[in-house]
Amino acid sequence: YDMSTFIRRYSRYLNEKAVSYRQVAFDFTKVKRGADGVMRTMNTEKLLKTIPIIQNQMDALLDFN
């Protein structure tokens, strides 16, 4: 019972991660980073659609903290 708050928050994070994977078809935590990474080489239109999805996932992760 004491951990139910944390379990709900972690569940929200996992749900957001699954939703983001369904929407953009890749996992942000496992993509290539750096100068030639996925986010830097993405076209502007796709990037503008992707940023709110990443933001939702990050908000859920920070809420879990």
C-alpha cells in the first residue's frame, strides 16, 4: 500500500513510453546520439511532431523521480 503512489507514477511513465514508441516507431533512449544522431538529422516537420511526444515521456519520468 505504501508504494502504490510510486507504482502509479512508474506505470504512467511506462505507458507514455509505449505510446511514444507507437507514435514514432523508435525508442528515444536507444537511438543514436551526437552530431549525426537521429534527432539532428530528422527533417523539421517530423521533428516538430516528435518533440511534444518526447516532452510527455520526460514529464512522466521526472514525475516518477
